[in-house]
Amino acid sequence: MPDTDRHDLVVRARRALVDGDWREASVVVRDGRVVAIGDYADEVDATVDVTLPDDQVLLPGVVDSHVHVNEPGRTEWEGFATATRAAAAGGVTTIVDMPLNSIPPTTTVDALDQKRAAAGPQSVVDVGFWGGAIPANLGTGDLRALHEAGVFGFKAFLSPSGVDEFPHLSTEQLHAAMAELAEFDGLLIVHAEDPEGLDAAAAAAATPAGGAAYDAFVRSRPDVVECTAIEHVIEALRATGGRAHVLHLSSATALEAIRAAKAEGLRLTVETCPHYLTFDAEHIGDGATQFKCCPPIRGEANRELLWQALVDGTIDIVASDHSPSTRELKFAGGPDAAHGDFDVAWGGISGLELSFRAVWTGARQRGIALESVVGWMSRGTAALVGLPTKGRIGVGADADLVAFAPETRVTIDVDDLSHRNPVTAYDHARLFGEVAATWVGGRLAGPSAPPARLLVRPDPGLAS
């Protein structure tokens, strides 16, 4: 008979971040959960016994709540096999997949079923799913059905998304969507750029937006575009009593309105992304469309205000917004394979594998502690999607663990990364931190690992 008292895994570390505090610990795992946390040298009967070297710390896995996997339909851009391997290589143990740019988008339960069928056999980290709110599924019952099927919330664009199958909501439709979701306390997550502001910026430009010049691209999507859209979200929250999350905040100009909305008691959360915290407009060259994203990377002074807003809690979380494409699309319109036209190149940063290290590098430079980064990228993101057993090391938590060497310096080579297409804004970046091992549910993640779990929002029935 098997020894039922034997544990599956014990990981010993001189520094482990246990429920937010550093301590020496042995973390004991059985059946995918942490069942005990003892002293470093405790005797533990376990099938696998791992002792981390002194230059490594034990962290909870990163929960990346903003990932575009693009499968099915645009798997040549990315896919669950490559995306989840990249996640594991970067210490990410849970991803939540966006409802676009797959075909079909996740705007019906049938489309959600297709996503799950694609993800299930090939994902090596846990995967959850966002639904989508588009004009065609408002008032049809699809949002409630998706909620009951376990999506974590609903993505909406307030400006064109870049793909025809996922149209944006007007301001009136934003209010309608938020009112509909408020009936079952669903979460609306919003790409907040105002289309009228985009049109006005284009009309005011002396030359057409885009081209090779990065400065022209930034001027085509000015701060006011984000600020106006976020004000629309705040007005809809005030009118409906619903919940909303602003995605990928790039403009510090919007922080005052966000602070006021939170002080008012509106249920608003906000994220920014590693690329907005790492790069700045002053150092992005013309034709460098590997840096193109919407909203755009802005100036250095703006970046520092985003860091301050993270520290003071105005911005709640950091997520990657991993939005890959083929190299041909990313450098479209350019004179060669490494330079593009900002007007026609695909907008999105490939950074899933590097997101945690990039934010840690920036935090370290500013004297911000590693546990703060974990708070923004593990515990905070887990809280956003309502997964209390994720994003922390504690008894009863999922055994999603990362062995991380925070002081190791790495120069990034895009050809060494695991996502599908070899292009990223982080190529040649010098980052601190190396992921030595990633465990998902107590199992070492990697290409040969068994498929991980497909997640649903806890209690997928209607909210009481």
C-alpha cells in the first residue's frame, strides 16, 4: 500500500515570503496545496525535497491577469503551449486570458468552450478566462451566461480594438453594460481611450499620425484621450453602483480623477504594465515599433509618477498585457525587418516571461522592496480576480511557488525566450532576477509537465 503520510514536496529556503513576511521556512505540499510551513531544518517525509541555495528566495507564483493568448484563430501570433511555457519561465503560475484577439472572441459560452478546449491539453500553468462585452451581446443574456460559466469578468473597449470581431462600446453602451453587470455584480475591465479624442488628435496633426516617428505616434494618442475615457468609466460607476477596472494605465494625468473616485467610495481598481514602468518616450527610436502599444509609452517624468502612484496605492496592480503578434505584423510598413511604421504596425508588447523581472528591476533601482512587487503582481492580481488561494504562500494556499534569485543580472536575448515569435521591447535589456524553478500546484513546470488546471471564478453561480 502507498504511504499515505508521505508528502509530495518540501521546499526549504533561508528566505521565504510567507503570508507577506520573510522567514526561514520549509514549505510542505500535498495534493497541490501547502499543508504545513515549518522551520527550515524540520524533518519532512516527502517524495521530493528541495533546498534553495542562499542566493535564492521562495516567492508565491505571479498571477498575470492580462494576457492575450490569441488561440484559437490567431495561434500563429501566440498559443497556449508557448504562452504558458513563457509564463512558467517567468515565474507566472496563473494567467487570465483576454477575450480577443482569438477567433471567435470570448463573447458567448460557445466561444468560451472553444477556448477551454484549446487550453486544456497544452497549458503548463493554470489558466482562467475573461469574457467580452461588445455591442452585439449586450442585453442578450450572453453576459449573464458567461458569468455563470465562470469567467472572471468582462473586457470592453471604449475605442476601436484593432480587430473587427471585437467592436468597441459607445459611452451609452458603456453605461448599459455596467448596469447589466451590476445585476449580478460582474466586473467590467476597460480599455480606456476616447475615440472622439483620437479623432481630434488626428485632425489636429500637421502630418498623418504614425509613420516612423515615435513622437508623432505619442501625439496621436495624447493624455486627454485616456483621461476622458476614464471619466466616462467613473460616471458609469456613479450611475450604476457597479465595479470597474481600468486596464493598462499609461497617463499619470488621470491619477487625480482616479484618486477622487476612490475617495468617493466608487468600486474602481486600476492597473499599469511593466513597459510603462520600464521604458520612456525619450529613449524610443524612430521605427522601433517593438515598443508600440496603446495607450503609448509616455515620457520619463510620467513614468516616475506612475511609480509613485503604485507606492501610494492609487494604482492597485501590475499586469503584463502580453499582446504578441508575428514579427511581420510588428514591423509592418517599415523599410526592413527590424523597423516599422507606427501607423500600421501591430500594437502590443510581448513581455509575459519578463514582466516580474522588469518590475523588480525598476523597483530595486528606486529602493522599493521585493515584497511590494509581489503584492502588486501576485496577491493584488489574485484579489482582482477573486482567487484567495493564489498569490501567497500560506497553509491552504495553492502550491504555486517560485525559486527566484533577485540579485542575478541577466541581459535579455529575444531568441532565448519562450513565447512564439522572436520580438520584444525587452531585447538587450539588462534586468535583475532569475527564475530558477517554478512549481504549479506542487509540480515543477516545464514543457513536459502535465496540463495545469482551467480555472473558473469561485462560486460561478449568480452573486447573492
